[in-house]
Amino acid sequence: MRKTTSEIPYKPSAASSAVLLALVHPKLSGYPLAGALHLFNIAMMCITNDSCARPTTRAVVNMLTNPPLSSPTIANL
């Protein structure tokens, strides 16, 4: 049985923010970091080794349509 969104083990961290900043193209500076980090975190949940721990398509759509509140821009970090 698949887990619900709240049961998915991947949690954002300072390390994931650092990885994201290393991957983001410099031309994207000034764009909100929250959106990019949100997409990155969803992607990380989708590629976890344990297939039962991956979010369902419905959960992914829910996460994509309910983005987090704004946070610092890429240029500010």
C-alpha cells in the first residue's frame, strides 16, 4: 500500500538547498528559491529506491498545485 503525502519520508533540509543552489543555472538568479526547492523536493521523493515510499500521481499533482509560501530568492542566498 502506498503512503500518503504526510507519510513520505523525504524532508527538505539545508543540504538539499545547497545541492539545489549548485544545480541552478546562474541565469535564474532573482527567481524565488522556494519554487525551485519545492520542485526539487518533489523530484527527490519520486526517485526514492523504495517504490512504496514514492508519492502517487495524485499526491504529486497535489504538491504541485499547492506550492509553499514565498521565501528568499536565489540571489539572496
